[in-house]
Amino acid sequence: MQSRKLARWSPERFHLAFSRLVALAWLRLKWAERNQPAFGSASFSFDREQMAIEAYTVSVVWVTFMAASLTCLTSQSTNPLLTALNFILQVLVLVVATPLLMALVSITLRAWRYTGPDSASTSRIQSFVFFVVAGMTAVVLIIENSCRWLAVIWLTLNVINALSALILWLFRNRVRAVEEFLRQCLPED
Amino acid sequence: MSFEWLKRRFHVRGVFWRELQDWAVINLPFFIEPFQMAVWALIFFLVARRERMAVIQNLRMIHPGTSRIAVWFRAYRVFWNFSWTTTDTARFKLTGKTMDWDFDGIEYFHQLVAIRTGAIMLTAHMGNYDLGASLFSQKGGRTITVIRAPESDPETQQYVEQKVDLTGGFRVGYSQSDSMLGIDLVHAIQNQEIVAIQGDRLVPGISTIESSLFSHRTLLPSGPFALALATGAAIFPLFVVRMGRRRYRLVHRPPFYCKRTGPDRARDFREATSRWISVLEESVEAYSYQWFVFEPFAATEPPVAK
């Protein structure tokens, strides 16, 4: 049971196009090590939401952007200490309120019942809603003329991700070949 | 919809939270998960007073001399890890998505897979024991019967039974005081199957053996050792430890036997138990932040003999 170390960085273990592109660039740098077995024994899962670093980064970026936006929209003070406190408050409200709000919505709609493996997952819709909310916040920031830089950063990140998706699509055959090679490194036994 | 029904449903061990978790696993985007875990673990940590105090009491016995703040932090970490592991189990059962794995003591894993007779996999309520057993049956190509404690809430128990993954030679039995489970397990081992049992937590009414864990008197289930004695099967200690987000380690330890060496059956039991206790203490001390025993392990009642 010897998996190859590089299999860990297979693009198909990442969700966002930008992360997949970074993984591909990393693999290109380390490709000479492709036949080296991992130290010890390991088995990797090829799921697009597998990488912890990506999940935590996206989570932190989303919460930071939303909290900073809310701080910009609600802060009347020019005192940096009060603004920092407001930001911390917004982070806490977001982190605590989002799960509770989602639980409340699911209870209200009685939508939490799991109906079987073929039941349609709404995770893509939910993901889309989260990014639409962030996008609308960016638009409000631009209209309100407060912290436009924040909106510009957010929109730039989205443009970078879209461009990454385009590059990946152009090199789709090569990406697929790399993924297939790394997938074969996973032992079945 | 009576008050009693609502109380049972929304109790910390009630079925509602399982349903909500399954819903979240299927529906929520992946980047919401990290802070969902932190928040829900905190809510349960604050609400489930009895479980929290039991975990704190256990941690104080495992790490004596720990400060009050440190022990509370460690107790929260137990709840936080429990949230992650139950979510990972739910994801595996509902979507079939597996995790990253690595092995500690892989030579014992190979030994267990290759053994041509039945065997006992002795584990603890640590990390993702449920997922570990299920994956083992898939990867190892062996039929495995997992014995677990039933849920205290009947509706939750019914829900868990409906959702259990019965594919790929994976079976589940529940340790209950009035069941004929022992006979079934002897047959399973005689049929060259593997039986996975948790040897660290008691179900009220089942037979026990008195022992000492972290220098405190405790009662352990005697079932695994009685089964080993009756069948001659080897006992393989195994712990499934969470190492990070969707990443686990299978910790295997050397196998041992519980064999009849003379007329004194109790002495054979004690020897096997002390082997298990030394392995259990080592693992629990190293991974106390994911030892999911939500009752005090130090015993106050006398042992139950059967």
C-alpha cells in the first residue's frame, strides 16, 4: 500500500479553478518526483473538496470579506480602535448567525429530511447564493462609495478564478492526463 | 406534537440533530463547514452540561494537574473533534466520499487482512471508529461485524439503523443486556469473519470486568475477552484517529490472545485485560482530545458478572 506523494496535489482534489491551477503549477515544478513512493503508507481520496488548505482559506476569505464589508457599511467612526472592534463584532455575528440562520431556514422549510442517496443536493445552489450575496455586497460598496478597495479586491479574486477556469479549459486534455496518472498511483488493496 | 415529543426530539441526543447534520452534509457548501463545526461544537459544549462535566472529569484523570482553563479548552476540543468525525461518517454514508488515510503499524493491518481464521478488532470510542470499520471491510475484503452501543433515544436509534451502510460485508450488532449477540459473534468468528468491538465504554446491564485505567478503578466490557477465550481468536487493537480535515490514521498495535492457560479463568482474563489497558492508556493519553466517552470512566458501581 504505497501511494505516491504527488497524488496529494492532484488538481481534482481542489474545488476552485484558481486552486486547481496552482496545484497544476506545483505539480509541474515537482514532476521529476512523480514516481517516488510516499514515505510510509497512505491512501488518498480524489474528491474536489478534499484539500483542507483550500477549504480553510476560502472560508476565512469569505468571512473576512463579508465582515469587512459590513464594518465599512455600518461604521460611522474614524477611530481605528472602534473600527477594529466593529470588525471583530461583525466576524462573530457572521460566524454564529450564518449556521443558526441556515438551521432556522431548514427547520422552517422542513428541508432537513434526507430522502435517500438520489435526493438532489442543493450545495451548488447554496454555494452560488453565498457568492451572489458577496457579489451584491461588493456592488453596494461601490455604489455607497465606502471601501471600494475591498470590492475591487473581491471582484479581482473572482476575475482571477474565472481566468483560471479558462486556462484549465484550454489545457483540459493535459489536466485530465495528469489527474489520471496520479489517480493510478492510488492502490486498491 | 406534545411537549414531551418536542423535548425528546430536540434533546442533545435527539434525532433532530442527526437529521439536521445529514441535511447539512448534503446541502451546504464546503467553505461553510469549518466555522459551522466550531459554532455547533460550542453550542453543544455549552448546552450538554452532563456530557461536558463527564469529559472534563475524564480529562482531569488522564492529565492530572492540568489548569482549569486548559481542561475546558481540551474538553471543547473533544466536542469539536466529535462534530468533525460524526460529519465525516455521515458524508461517507450519504455520498460515499472517502477520506485520506495513513497507517501506523501497517504490518499488523496486513496480518489482520491475511489471517485465515476469524479475529477480534478491539477498538475504543476514539476518532472515527465507525468509518474505520466500514472502510476496512471494503479495503480488506473481509466481512466485518461491528458491535456498538445503542443510542439512548429510541427515535435516534431507529434513524441510525435506517442509515447504516450494509454494503460490502459490513454488519452492525448492538450490545444489549438481553440479546443473544454472544452466540452470533461466536458463529461469525467461526465463519472466519472479523468482529469489531469497543472495549472502553459500558452499556448498562452487560457483563463487566474490573480494572484500573489511569490509576482509577473502572469497569470494562468483558465480552471481547470472553469471545476470544471461547473462540481462540486473536485480538487486534486498532484506533482510528482524526489527523486533520477529512484525514485519518489507522493506528494498529500488536495482536494478543486471551487463552485458557489453567483452571483459573479469571487470571487469563486479567492478563488479557492488562494488555488491552496498557494499549488503551497509551492511545487515550496521546489522543485524549478525541476520546469520545461522554460518561465518567471511573466506576462507582460493583462489577456485573454473567
